[in-house]
Amino acid sequence: MRMRYSRFSLGLLVSSLATRAFAFGNVPVVFPVALTWGKGSPDGFERDMIFVNGQMPGPTLNLEEGDDVEFIVTNWLPFGTTVHFHGIEQINTPWSDGMPGLSQRLIEPGATFKYKWTATQYGTYWYHAHSRGQLEDGLFGAIHIKPKENTSTPFSLISKSTKDVNDMELAAANPEIAVMSDWSHFTSEELQHIAETADIDIFCGDSMLINGKGNVNCPGVPFLMSVLPPIVLPLLAGENLTDKGCVPVTVGQPPFPKNLNAVPSNLYEGCKATNTGPYVFNVDASKGWVSLNFISTAAIQEMAVSIDEHPMWVYEIDGRFIEPQMVDAITLQHGSRHSVMVELNKPAKDYHIRVAGTGLGQKIYVSGLLSYNRGTKNSNSQPYINYAGTNTTADVTYLDDTTIVPFPPVHPAQTADQTYKLVMGRAGYSWQWSLDGTAPYNESLEDITPLLFDPNQLANTNLTITTKNDTWVDLIYIVNTAGGPEPPHPIHKHSNKAHIIGSGQGDFTWTNVAEAIKDIPESFNLDNPPYRDMAYTLLALADPTWVAVRYHVVNPGAFFLHCHIQTHLTGGMSVAILDGIDAWPKVPAEYQQGRNGF
Ligand SMILES: *[C@@H]1O[C@H](CO)[C@@H](O)[C@H](O)[C@H]1NC(C)=O
Ligand SMILES: *[C@@H]1O[C@H](CO)[C@@H](O)[C@H](O)[C@H]1NC(C)=O
Ligand SMILES: *[C@@H]1O[C@H](CO)[C@@H](O)[C@H](O)[C@H]1NC(C)=O
Ligand SMILES: *[C@@H]1O[C@H](CO)[C@@H](O)[C@H](O)[C@H]1NC(C)=O
Ligand SMILES: *[C@@H]1O[C@H](CO)[C@@H](O)[C@H](O)[C@H]1NC(C)=O
Ligand SMILES: *[C@@H]1O[C@H](CO)[C@@H](O)[C@H](O)[C@H]1NC(C)=O
Ligand SMILES: [Cu+2]
């Protein structure tokens, strides 16, 4: 018998609040979690925010594949909430998925809720609030699940040396978790109120954080304009970026009615620099390699991430190994997890980890440090990317996520049983969005009797996708540019992963993938395509674009499908998937309640 205990940690710190309960056999790993609301200043500016067991990010859940988990939330917040476990399949536990109105009722202030699930897969995941915009207030933390013994790893594709492979195995088993966030000085409630009263799409933040630490940078407008990527110029319509690096609210909004008087002047400008120190990853070069497991909790910013003078072997994406690719920079999009193996073979000193917002609406930046033990505290390192995330020399390489190859291979079915075309875009106002093309998924639908308890609660059936168990489903995400240029939308599917089987420019005019393949076979990969819990639509400046994903319905339950840009999610860019409705389980009595005791 293996001795087990709850494994809460944050990097090298062991959370003082972790309960170490000893257990044997199939007894679950227990994480007691207290949510509180209070003052914090992660970037040197104080605001009201959420803490998980007194910290932000919340403690990391360290697990082993196969573990049964009990995550027991006590809600001391002044509002209802839920917690979702991003990328966790919830096989046979759809009531623990944490989506209000789909899988549970809100956990009311003062109440306790026990999430129970099994860690059915290895990899890097995260947990976060899934009510309203609460993710933006700081309710998130990492999940790391060690693979079962004898799981084949891709490290021998990086080096033939047994020592290297052993070092990499050890590094992967004890990773440096890097939770990458963007941060605003406004609470999520304030942001939503501004969006709705001014009728604007808010894309301007204040800082970015690495493991909850960052600072406000104000490099000045001339500098910001000097690093501006050419693609942003037309959006500026002759204006300068604001001192926060944002496209001004007066020019950056699509052509819908708006009331700019309701925009507080300090939302888009009024940058006040802080100089909180950088987050430091202390590494021991004698170990040969380090694994940095990046998790994006971003609400708005897509990020370019690079470590000065250190190429990165990307070896795991969204909790699954890939054939490793060596690059100098990655693009970390909302919700994604990219784990990279880095060889510690450079002179012992400090190297910048550069994180640059690459969204069209704002140029924002933070840096952390990779600090070699016994090194000089000198961080005069050579960058691969600049403040805007652009390459500094012609030979800098970026990971192209569409080229990733799962390791070992995983094949989709060659045909699908059912196809859903989702024409996504804005819905009447700059801040309002639709994933199905007809209506926004109204936030107030969080308050209905959860669909898992009664699938007929949703009056507008356009907002549901209904599937049968053990069938293959194609979802075609078509980006509609009728409301103006569209950024890439990071679409997240709850429960199991999907194969990203194709993409293209222009409208998807075919009825299904089988028809499209006859005309454009080169746009599809039905062999071993990327396999992820995220899919990123393509930037659509003028014409539509499309992405096709295929998934196997294996886990009956009500699961959300939504854009992971927080403003798009709160603006309604989602639908409910009623997966395997012919085989839905009976919801246990303890989960039927509004608040389940334990
Ligand atoms: C792992 O592989 C070793 C060597 O092949 C074997 O002895 C061991 O039983 C395996 N462990 C598991 C859990 O399968
Ligand atoms: C933009 O900033 C530059 C100086 O950095 C200034 O000369 C120019 O007038 C500004 N343009 C506008 C439209 O404000
Ligand atoms: C960045 O890369 C592109 C494409 O390789 C190249 O054309 C450009 O010159 C590079 N930028 C710099 C500053 O070297
Ligand atoms: C969402 O629903 C609420 C409550 O029914 C309603 O007051 C509000 O107008 C709706 N919002 C939109 C954008 O339809
Ligand atoms: C559902 O979609 C159909 C087809 O696009 C549309 O005609 C209908 O009005 C939609 N229903 C609602 C309630 O939006
Ligand atoms: C749903 O289908 C999957 C895949 O065939 C199967 O493993 C699972 O047992 C089915 N679930 C139910 C409740 O029938
Ligand atoms: Cu979106």
C-alpha cells in the first residue's frame, strides 16, 4: 500500500494551510479550499480580489494519474461562485464540472460544496471560477498530474543521452509551474458594468502576472509606438496608443451604438508605473534541465513567451505529450498549457523570461527571471523577442500550434455521425457575442435549474448541442466578420479533448467535413492532428475563417463550450453541449441540493 496525503504546494513553498490527511488505498486526496475576498496588490496596486486559501494563484493541486480527488470549497465570498477544473474530463462525475446552470447551482456565500472527481489523465491543468467574470478577480490555480508508472515519454526524441533523458524525466516530474495572467485594477463586476453601460468591448488591462507577481510598466507612448506591429496600425486610424499601450476606446470599437461618457478615464489611460520585483524561478543547473509548465489564465491577452538565450523544447500541450519541437518563443493563448523542457547549459546568471501581450488591442509586457543557482545576479541577457512579442532577429523561431503532433499518436474516427456549424461573432453590441450565431448565452442562465438535472430548462434550443453517447461529433467554428475584424477566439470544450482536424480561410460553405474534403483535402488532417481541450479560431480581419474539431462522445453530461476570452464569455459566447443524453446518469442526491454538506 502506498501512503497518500493531500499535496498542496506552490512552487517551493508548501502552503501552510494544506491539510495533510493520511490515507490508504483508494481513499481520496482531499483539498480543503477557503475562498475569501480582500485587499491585495499583485502588481503593486491595491484592489479588492479573491484569495484561495489566502493566496493568488491558489495552491497547486499535485496529483498522480488515477487519484480520486475531493476539492471541498467553502465560500466566504460576498457572492455565489463555482470552481471548474479546466481540462479535467470528469468521467462519470459530470456534476463536479463546476458550471452553474449546467452542472450545479451556485455555491452561496457561507456554503460548502464538495467536488469529487478522478484524475483520469496525466498533465498540466488548472482550476478557476466559472461564475460571471470571477476568474479576473484571482480565483485560479494550477493542477499537475504525474503520469502512471511506465507511461512512455517523448524525451528520447530530444536527446539520445541516457543521462539527459533521466534528467528530463526528473524535471518533468517536478516542474516549475508558471501561471501566466493578465490583471486589471478594476474588479470583474466593475468591468462588466462599464461594458454594459458604455456598450464597449473592454480590451485594456493594467499588467500581467507570473505566478501572481508583476508590475505596471509605463514605457511611454513614443516607445510603445516604436514597437507597434504593422498589423495594429490600421486599427489606430491615425491615433497613438494610450500610455497603457491600448488602442484608444474612441477608435478601437466596432460599429455598434456606444456611450463613451460612461467609460472611466482611467480605464484606457493614466498609466502609473510600479516596481514590484520580478517573479524569479530559481533553477539548479546541476540538474541539467528544467521543465517550465506555462498555464495561461488570461482574461484578454494572448501572450508571447520566451526565455533569453534558452531555446525551449515544447513537449506537452493541454495535458498531453507531443513530439517535442524546439523553438525560441511560444504563443500562449487563453486557457492553454504549454510545458517546455529547457537545458540549463548557459553561464550561471539571471536570464529574462519575457512575456508580451500580442493581442491587437494592447501592448503590455512583464518579465520574470530564470536564475541559475550560484550565478551572478546579472540579467543583462539577450532577448529573442521585444516588448511587443516581435522577433529581435530573423532566425527567432515561434511554435506554430497547428503543427503539433500528439505522442503517442491518437487518431480520430474517419467519419463523423453529426455536424454542428457554429457561426460566431458579435451580437448587436460591441460587448455582446454569440457562439451559435443566433443569440448570446445570457449570463443569467447561470441561475436556472442546472441542465444536468433537467435538460429542458433552456427555452432557446439554438443554444444547445445534443449528442448521443459513443458517437463522433464535428464542431465547425466559423468566424463571422460582419461586425468588424475578429481576433482568434480560444474555444474551450469542457470534459474530453477534441481532435483539431482542419482549418481554412473564407466561409465554410459545405454541409460537413466529408463534403469539404472532396474539394479541399489539403485543409484536413484525419491521421494524427492536434488533440486538445482548446481550439483557436484564426484571426479574421475581413473575410471569415473556420476551424473544424472532431470529438468522441464518451462521457454523458451537460458541458459548456465557450470562448475563453473573459469578456467574450461574459458577453455570451457559449453554448451548452448535452453530451450522450441517451445515457445520462442519475445525479446523486447530494449534488441535487443547492449546497451539499459533507
Ligand atoms: C513498469 O515496468 C517494469 C519493467 O518493465 C515492470 O517491472 C513494472 O511492473 C511496471 N509497472 C507497472 C505499474 O506496470
Ligand atoms: C503621437 O505621438 C507623437 C509623439 O510621440 C506626436 O508627435 C503625435 O502628434 C501624436 N499623434 C497624435 C494623433 O496624437
Ligand atoms: C523577424 O522575422 C522576420 C521573418 O523571419 C524577418 O523578416 C524580420 O526581419 C525579423 N525581424 C527582425 C527585427 O530581425
Ligand atoms: C439577460 O437576461 C436578463 C434577465 O432575464 C435580462 O434582464 C437581460 O436583458 C438579458 N440580457 C441580454 C443581453 O439579453
Ligand atoms: C434559432 O435559429 C434559427 C435558425 O438560425 C432562427 O431562425 C431562430 O430565430 C432561432 N431561435 C431563437 C430563439 O433565437
Ligand atoms: C458512453 O460511451 C463510452 C464510449 O463507448 C463508453 O465507454 C461509456 O461506458 C458509455 N457511457 C454510458 C453511461 O453508457
Ligand atoms: Cu472570443
